[in-house]
Amino acid sequence: LGIDQHKRQLTVNLRNEDGSVILKRQVSTGWEKVRTFFADLAEKAKSDDGFMAILEVCGMNPRGRQGRGRQRGCQGQALNVNFTACEG
């Protein structure tokens, strides 16, 4: 699961191991929408032992880095911190 985090939305792209797109959408960053999205994803990913998440963080919001991924079915995380894109 690739996650590009912005102030008002998460752009997510879920692919299987051969690279085929399974899900591509935008999710509101409102907590209820985020919780619903990850609860649904965790349920769907159970049969595949969860999912791997790659999160691009631009420094504006540390929410995604709080170590709660495993609670939501995520089996691993990789951070791509892009400081150049964050410079104003």
C-alpha cells in the first residue's frame, strides 16, 4: 500500500506482488474516514497475512508514524521522507 499523505486527503495505491493495481483512490484525512478505510483494508487483507505500507511523509503531520500500523493489519512500513518537496 503506497500512501501519499496530504493535509486533506491520503492518496492510496494498493498493488499485489506482481505490481497489478488492486485499489487506487483518495481517502479523506478525517479520522472516521481513515479508520473506516483501514478497517476495511485490514479485513480484506487478512487472507494474505496483511499488507506492507510505504508512507511518504512531508513533515506536516506525524499521525502516520505513531507505530499503530500493526493494529490495522499492516505487516511492515517503510518511510519515504521527502524534505525537498516540503521546503517552502
